[in-house]
Amino acid sequence: MKDGPHIARIAALIGDSARAEVLTALMADRALTATELADVAGVTKQTISAHLAKLTDAGLVAVESQGRHRYFRLADRDVAALLESLMNVAFRAGAVRLRASPREPALRRARMCYDHLAGEVGVQFYESLVRQGLLQATPQGAAVTDAGAQWFEQVGIDTNALAHQRRALCRPCLDWSERRHHLGGALGAALLQRLFDGGWAHRAGDSRVVQFTPRGELALREWLAGTAPAAASTPQGTRAA
């Protein structure tokens, strides 16, 4: 008897090389045009239009029109989680690129995992929060402790408000390059946005790489040490997440 959803269609869509490149590029949670995605995938504009139509029809990609332009992004966080899981399996199975990108070292150090921080820095951050008792491992994944709620408030993040979102507050997310967990969920997204809002980090061009400013490197070291940077509580021109 054949039960459950039919996964073959989705697997076939993701399995195409050009479409896989498109989906990977959209893991940066940034909307891109068909022209930009054609360049990423190494195909013509006509070919990318056909690929994007299939991805959109399947609900893997969403499209938004603005003026004469159409912008594409991943449909939702579930799609991003699926892709990150596939990357983990591919890395474990040795399905790596024969020729690494020049950005590969930076990608492994710090990158976007849809809307939260991944890579070596993301893993260090998550493990530091657990080690200091700010997060606690649970059968469901992770939970914010009382001390953690106070610490996050110091850096301008209201965990109570985040807990009322439909999204999970904090979720360990297996990192494909480190093979350990980084912090996902609403809290992971809020922490990364805090880094961006404070001017401590930014995306590198059109890639998923996250680069830290000198001020950001200092703030990061303080965060990893368990202290709330003085500049973090009230960064000029920003509000709490």
C-alpha cells in the first residue's frame, strides 16, 4: 500500500542541477530576479524562466512583482529547512563540489541559513549560550532559561514577545559544514537581525556569506564570553527585535 505524500515530484525538481543552484542561492533569504538567478545557475534567461515556473508551481519558490520586475524567494522556512537538511546529508555522503568557490572559507565561517546565522561562528554562538546556561537542551530541542531571558533583554531581544509567534522560539539546526548545531527559530533570526541592525555584520554582496566588522568582531567575542556588549543594548538608530 502506498501511503503519505508523494515526494518524487519534489525530489525531481530539487535534483536538477540548475534548480538546485537557484534554491541554494535563495537560502540567503534575499529576493532575486530571474536574470540574477540565470547567472547563478549558468543558464539562459529563457531556460531559467522555465525552471522558475516549475519551482513556483510546486510551492518551493514564491514570486513578487514590483513595477516591471519580478522577484523570487523561497516560499517559506519549511523549504529552507528541507534544503539545509539535504546539504547536511550531501556533505555527510561526500557529495561536495569538485572545485570550491573562492568564498568557501568565508561561507564555512559565517553564513546565512535562511534567516539565522550558521557556520563556525553560528555553532560557537549556540554552544556558548548552552554552556553558560542561557539556553537549555530539551527533548523538543532547546529552551531559554531565566538567566537567558535576562541576557537577551540586555542585547535588546524580548524573548516573551518572540515566544508568542507561531514560529518555534529556538530550535537547534544541524550545521552542514560543522556537523554540530547552530541556533535557528525565531530567536536565531532575532539574533542575526540584531547583528545587522547594530552594524556589527552584513551580507557579502549577493552571497550567503556573513562578514563581521571590527566592531562586530569585538561584540561577538563579548557575546561568546557571556557578557552583553555595552553597545548592544541601545545601538544608535535601532530598536529591539
